[in-house]
Amino acid sequence: MAETSSALEFVRYTLEQICEHKSDINVEQTEDEIGTLLSVTVNEEDMGKLIGKSGQTVSAIRLLVRAMGAREGKKINLKVIDPVAK
């Protein structure tokens, strides 16, 4: 397992501010030859808040995470996992 990155901590903190069900927030970090992937799961009731109107909230979080990675010379992506599809 890779060390905890500042991007992972940023995503976790941001989701804690957005979501009501804080205990259901799960952020996992995996790394491969392409870069780092942050996989996010939240409570089904919080999905709308995470995605935002027309996807603006999740797009903004992705943009900031990519910028954090670019600053460190890494490629970081954010994936939201649908709790219903599990």
C-alpha cells in the first residue's frame, strides 16, 4: 500500500464537509504505472451532494486533485464508485 498522500487527505476532508453520513465515507488510494487512483464511496443519500448540479462539485474536486498531482509531478485521478452498483 502506498503512503497516504496529501491529495487523499484533501479529498477525505472535503467529503467530510459535504456529506452528512461521515462514517460512510471511504477513500482508497491505489497506484500503478499510469499514476494514482483515488476511489471514493459515500452513502447513497450523499451522492447528489458529491456530484453536485450538472456534476460541477465532483468536477471541481477532480480538477483540484489533478492540480495537486501536477504540482508534485504525478498523475492523480478521482473515481466515484456508485454504492447502488456494488
